[in-house]
Amino acid sequence: MKLRRKSAVITGGAMGIGKAIAQLFSSEGCRVVIADVNEEKGAESQEEIEERGGSSLFIRCDVARADEVRNMVQKAVSVYGSINILVNNAGIWRPGRVTDLTEETWDQVLNTNLKGNFLVSKEIIPHMQKDGGGSIINVASVAGLVGSREASAYNASKGGIVNLTRAMALDFAKDNIRVNCICPGLIESAQGDMVVA
């Protein structure tokens, strides 16, 4: 078991890519914190992991709200003692060209996708520094590298994650904290279905 005695926080861990990551990490012995706004799906995800003999904790958290992020991290540390791995996966997609988007929609996408990575990382990195290191995986998108039509806010947020990852990797390498970014393409999920529709 590659991740035995490790603890991971996975934002957006109730569905799609995040849920798959949570299940995979758990199968490798990792204790998993599922942070998500969807209480029903989050509880289901926790239950599925525990039914397979894993250790999991669901915490409702809107990553765009600093107070909720702080509370989530405090709970995670109080239960598992440390956080070795962070997967910044929470994200939303809203269609629209710049001329079609409202300011509210723009803010909603950027706050969840980009600001969320900032807030969660800001709270967890000090714990990793105290514990001698860790690993952060930011989930961007191929749309953050090459863009796509009618998804201006999403493209901007995911491109921001790519460059935020570069900055964090340079800033925290000295603390033995690895920061990487993955850029998936379209996958079969609830969000993927919205993109195709």
C-alpha cells in the first residue's frame, strides 16, 4: 500500500474525478478527507470508501469561502493529525463568451476554480511545512493550456491554476513540498455531460 499512514484532503471529492481519486488513494491505504459542497454525494462517497475498509471523512466545504476552508482544515487535522497530500480538484464549468457572461457568473467560476485553490493551499501548506513536506496536486484542464470556445471564465480559471502551480512549486520546494498540476481532457462525468450538451 503506497499511501499507508498518509492523509489526503481532496476538494470536490464527492463526484467525478475527485471521487475517483479519493477511492484510488483509499485503496492504497490513505486516510481521505472529502471536502465538497454536495452533502448527499459527499456522504455517499465517504460511505463507499468505508464499506471497502478505508478511512474517510466527509466535510462540507465551499472552497470559495475562507471561513469554511479554515474550518475544514481544522477538522481534518484534528481527526487525522496531519495532511500529507492535497488534491485541489473542486471546480465548476459555466458556458459563455466574455460578452455573454455576467459578472456574477465570472466571479462564481473564478472564485471556485482559482481562488479555491489559493484558499485551501494557504491553509494546508503551513501544516505540511510543520510536518516536513507534502504533495499538492492541482487539477486544471487541457482548457487551461489551449483554451476552448464559449468557456471564457473556465479557460481563464484553469490557465490561472497552471501558473499558480508553477509559482507554488518554486516557492515551496525548499520546504519539501511538491506541487504538480494535471490537465485532464473531457471525461465522462456530470460536469463533462454539461459541456457536451
